[in-house]
Amino acid sequence: MFKKLFILVFITSFAFVNDAKAQDPAFSQFFANPLYLNPALAGSDICPRISLNHRNQWPGIGKTYVTYSASYDQYVDKLGGGIGFAIAKDVAGAGDLNTTHISASYSYRLRVNKKLTINAGFEGAYRQLGVDWSGLTFGDQIDPIQGFIYPTNEDIVNYDASNNFADFAAGFMAFGKANNNVDYYFGFASHHITRPDQGFITESRLPMKITANVGAAIPLNQFGTYRTTSKSRSKKAAVLSPNILFQKQQDFTQINYGVYVAKGPIVGGLWLRQSTQNVDSFIILLGLEQDTWKVGYSYDVTVSDLNNSNTQGAHEFSFAYRLPCRSRGQSFETINCPNF
């Protein structure tokens, strides 16, 4: 049954690639928000894990986009994979548009051989959009000279203030080890695969989002790899981790490429984010990781026409706590991918 489920995830992940069409909130610390990135990462750390994230985008131009998320996941031996639960809230404008996303994920873990593991994940979610019509302005309120002075003729009293619907995602992640002790990983995820109706007045389908990523963890000395058990990596281990992440939703395409450098408990990172038309921002990251917790801060430096002095970039914080659990031996090694 699990093998059939595994195959179905692969088919579902790729079935809608050509149907992708607008834009979900985007986090710069992709791996610090694992369930938001890909449901296949549920339970990837084996031990129970709590992740908290906060992003404030473009604070220089008012309350534009503020996003919060919290998640819990762990590996469950009897299920042969990981489970995860997450909640995310996005506030756009001065609270005029709110999106709440509550999800549950399951990821089946297939150990192909000693050097390759593949996770296949499903996510089922409840999604709510709410809008404050009284806080919006319309074209018929504009006077050419005096600005917004007229009452609107829009029938906002009878418009729906919220829309609730089910949402689904699927994906896979592969993790391997090369002969030179280099860890590598790649994955794919499809979100909003049923394209639910999110309209308030007329039908408006939520565009599907596709995500693909590839990366590696390369040890820079002889003292060890990135992290192969639930224990923290050796304090003497230095690791270089190049990564590429691609996302597409409707007409919006985003490519992120950069590198992490880890030395003991300190992690630094530098990324470049761009669309197909222009370079959007540089991302600077600083993180600290201990045996049971990690904390990260990143800042997006806007380099597009929006101008960083006007937008003041974007601030993002992450915190994760790893609960203790029994060691399950080498067959249950944690997945080697960046933590931020």
C-alpha cells in the first residue's frame, strides 16, 4: 500500500506543472520552515520538532505583508514516515486582507539503499480568506482634484467577508550521500493542486504553485559532515552548502540561489533572489544552532526599482526547538539539508 501511495505522490506532483498560474507569501529561510516548503519534509528530523517563523516584508511602506507560521512534526515508526501540523497567517495591507492556513501532513520514508532515501508527502489543509471591505477604497470615490471624497456605489454590505475551502499539496524529497562524503538533496512540490475557488464575489481560482530545489552539503575538512544524527555536528566541522530553489505561481517566477557556510554552531548565508525580468533582492542570513534549538535572522536587501531605502527590505526571524527522542540507529539518520 505504501509503495502505491509513493508512486501516486510522484504522479500528483508532476501532473499539474503546465497548469501553474499569482503568489503565496515567500519566506527567505526556506528550510527553517520545512512544512511550508514541502510536505515531504514532515518528520525529516526524526525527533519531534517545533518551528516558529515571522516575516515582515517592506516595512518602509507601511503595513504591507506580515506573515507568521508555526509547525510541529516528527517521525512515527509505526507509520513508516513523518507527520506534521502547521498554521500560517498572512496579513496584507493594514489588515484588510487576511489569510489563515491550517494543515496536516504525512510523509512516507523510503530507504532505497544505504546512501539514498526518498520521502513522499501529502498535505491536506483548511484555508480561510477574510477581507475588511470597509477599509478598501474604490475608483468611484475619487474626485480628480480632491481625491477620495465620494461614497462608493459598490454593494459592499452584501459582499462575502470570508471564504473557506479545502486545499491540498504533494511533493517528494530525495537525500543521498556521494562517495566523497558529500551530502546532496533535491525535491519537488505542488501546492494548491485542486486550484480551489478563493473568490469573494465571483469565481477566482487559487493558482497552483510549484517548487523545485537542489543542493549539497560539502565538508571543508576531515572532521565530519553537516549532521548525520539528531546530535549537533562536530564543532570542528566546516561545511559549504550551495543551493538553488525555483518557484512558479501564475505569471510569477522566482529563482533563489546562494550558499550557506557552517562552522560549529554558527551558520551564515548569502542568497540572490530574482524573477525572469529583474533581480529582486540579496538575502543575508546569520544563524546559531545548538543541540536542541536554533535561531536565525535574515534581511532582504531590495535591489529592484522599489529601492531598499523606500521599502526597508524585509526582516525574517526563525526559531526551532528539537525535543529529545530515542536514537533509532543508522537506518534512521536525520536528513542532511540546510537548517535555514
